[in-house]
Amino acid sequence: MADFGFNEHHQNEVINYMRFARSKRLLRLKTIDSCFQDLKDSRLVEETFTVDEVADMLDGLQVVVRGEVEMELINTAHTNVLLLRQLFSQAEKFYLRLQTDISELENRELLEQVAEFEKTDFKSNSKVNQESSKPKLAPLNEGGVSELLNKEISRLQEENDKLRARLRTLESQAMSALDEKVKAERALKDLQKIQGDQQCALRAQEISNLEDTVAAMQADFEKSLTANATSQKELQESLVLAKHDLLRVQEQLSLAEKELEKKFQQTAAYRNMKEILSKKNDQIKDLRKRLQRYESDE
């Protein structure tokens, strides 16, 4: 076990704080990963992009990731202030004045010692921490101040356990909301793809029918050309009209395709998908606000 210069009880308190810091760090890393995944799912839907489009996507991702990292750094600083507040409050009850050395916070040797402790001793001491968290019998010779202090510590530990349980619940809800948002976006893309495939198949069938009609008319024209030379001009005009009809039908098909796409965007399924995505975004914003409120209260 790394030697930090304090007793076993304080060593266990350090382990508890490192566990809390690690859980916060893992949660923020999951949030950053979800930002990249959202960009892949929502923007990377084409095979090629222009330089401006790539720059726009990177700028948007930079803003989101910068906000997440900045929020985590601010929360970490505020959490450390709350931790110092607890220590100073306990010291003032016994008329003690604690001092801090800011330069020691950048001591590379001590930082490496803490990192080594987290890698090796942190996991091995998890069972010891569970045993140390159990309430112990107070000695018979302790008086009023120590007894009150022990009761206050027990009460704070109980409140801390409740807050941790609430934090785990909020983390689970946030991850569930993110998963549901990704599933809804994928379902919407699949629905749009199916609709587009149906439109393409219908258009291809109509064009094929028109091509068959034109081919039949050309065959009739060739037969009529050998049978009756006088009707050659009329058949040529019919062929030209048929080609014009083909172009007109193709144009109508294009307009019908646009109209069908417009109607699809007005269907109940499309609006439901949009409404589900909107609700999921609102839930995620609400959960983030609740997480921020909890962190500030803590």
C-alpha cells in the first residue's frame, strides 16, 4: 500500500473519494463518446462531403466536447471546494487551523505515487473499505464531543449513501434516454429508406411499361412502312407524339415523387418519430439539469 503519511481511516477516506471521482470521470467519458456517436449517426449519412461540410461538423463537435470538458473541470473544482469545506468545518469544531500548500498539487513525484496507488492498491483495498464502512462500537471512555461527532459522521455517511444511490439512478436514466434517442433516429432513417425504395421501384416499373409501349410502336411502324408507304408520315408523327408523352409522363413521375415525399413528411408516422426525438432531447436536457443540480447541492 502506498504511504501517504496518514492513518488507515484517512486512507480509506481517500479511497472513497477516488472511487467517487472515478465514477464521475467515467460518466463524463460516456457522455463524450455519445457526442461522437450522435455525430456519426446524424451527419455521416453520405459517401462524400465537401471541405465546408466537414469543417462545419468538426466545429459543432468541438463546441459540444468543449462544453462537456469545461463542465467536468468546473464540477471537479467545485467538488474539491466542498471536500475542503467538510475538512475545515470538522477542524474548526476543535479550534484547529488547517493550512494548504498549493505548490504540492503539482508535485510530479506525489502525483505518480497517487496514480500508482490507483492502479495497484485501489482494487485490493475495496474489501477493506467495505469492512471499514461498518459501524464500530464506541469506546467507553469517549465523552460528549466525540459521541456527537460520531453521530454526525454516521448521519453524513447515511446521507452520502442516499445521494450515491440517487446518482446511480440518474446515471441509468440518462444512459437509457441516450439509447432510446439513438434507436429512434435509426428507426426514422430505416423508414425513410423503405419509402424511397418503394418510390424508385414504382417509377422504374412505369418507365419500363412506357419503354415497352414505345418499342411496340416502333415495331408496328416498321411493319407499316413496308405495307403502306403513304402512312409513313402518320406513323412518324405518332412516334414523335409517343416520345413526347414519354417525356411528359417522366416529368409527371418526377413531380409525383416530390409530392409523395412531401406527403410522407406530413404522415402520422413521420410526425410521431419527430415528436419522439423531440421528447427524448427534452428528457436528456432535463436529466442533465437534474445532474447539475445534484452536483451543486452536493
